[in-house]
Amino acid sequence: MSDSRLAEVAVAALHEWDPGELWPLITAELLRGCGGELLIHKTQEWTEESGVLCPWAREGTQEDIRLEPSTERLIRTGHPFISPSQTPNAHRPVTAARLVGERSWRGGEAAHLLHTSLGTRHVLGLPLPGSARPLRGALVYRPREDFTDAHLDFALRAQPLLSGIHRQSEILSGWHAGLHPAGSGTDLAAAYRLTPRETAVLALLADTLTAPAIARRLRVSVRTVHKHLENIYRKLGTQDRLATVLKAQRSGLLPAARSGRG
């Protein structure tokens, strides 16, 4: 899978308003580029007993798979991708077999459970940068041979895109949830010709984040953030942070409850 295709997905993600539609974009590319058959996004903090497992198939559909409790616990804890501090280059993509050893993995209970429940034998852990234990990111599964060096190289190149989509999804989800009536935000933003990315920056601006802090949150340059801010000010007809947040609140682009923090 070429870098140009990843760039196309990144552009599509920046123009997508619905957080629920962001994950299918990256899921299809991860499965193709990594040679996987199933993928599970692990973007929330799970425990052994809680956490929704929604496997995605290579065809871009969610699979309704019934898992044994032992397999569910295995996946939720991220085994064997337990603690980043346990391994060098801990936040790089790695397969279970390479992490614990091919023989140990093939003969272990975890591989047996995955084969019985999912029909797979190998799993690739693709962590979100900066994630702590247990692993957060994506788990990619394939049935027979382990993932190749080329698959791992692709996963490494796709990792920043996975992180960016995760952050964009979180911000837009929070923005949508805070507006009333539900679903009004997209139409209002469109009326001001704001893009989804500019709207995400506006939401972070209302959280009193500085431009450098917004850049760190979105993993972009400060210069890029300033460009987004210039566009937001121009489109809303404002000149500074406070006036922008207040106008966005009055117009319904931001929840009024945030007014005390601007």
C-alpha cells in the first residue's frame, strides 16, 4: 500500500464530520496494508470484564463474532502487548510471535484461544503513540503465517494516521455530544464554511488550550494551528480567541456551558 493512499485517507478523514465514519476509513487500509483478515480497535481504557469488542473484516464490515469469556479477557488486556516498558521500541508495531518468540507464541494458550474463537493464529499490535498499559490502538489478526517485515513497515507508516484519526474522532465526538439539539453542529459549521478540522481546533480553543497545546493534541505543527485559527477568525468575523469563543457559543457552534472557561 503506497504512501499516496495513506495521504488520500488522511485528506478524507479531515473532511469527515461523523466520528463514526472515521474508523472505517483507516480500518480498510490497515487490513489491506498489513495483510490482515480481522481488526479490533482498542481506543478506550478496557478492563478484563468491560470494553466493547467490534471486529472488522477485510471487506469493511463489522463481524458479529461470539467470543468465549477467556478470549474476551485476552483481547481486552492486550495480551501479550501488556506493558510498553517491558520492551525496547515499545510503541512500534510488533507481532505477538516476535514479541514473545515464535515457538512460545505458537505453543501458548493465547494463540490457541485466538485460533479457536477467531480462526486466526497471529496478531499484530499497532499502539497509539504514548499509550500506556494495556495497549491502546489496533489489533490486527491473520490466520496462517506471521506478518512480514513489509507489513510491519506499513503499520509503522500508518501509525501517525491512526493516531490522528483517533484524536479527531475524540474531539468531534465530544463536540457533537455537547451541542443541543443533537446533530445541529454540522449544519451550523457548514453555514460558517468551517471544515471538520477547523471545528476541532475551535473546540480545543474553547477548552483554553494555547496554539502549542492544540498542536501537541492534534500532532501537527504550531504553524498549521495558526493557519486554522486565521481561517476560523476570518469565517466567524472575529479577531481574537475570546471573541471567537463567545460568538461560537452564541451561535450554537459551542456549548454555552463552556463560557465560564474561555
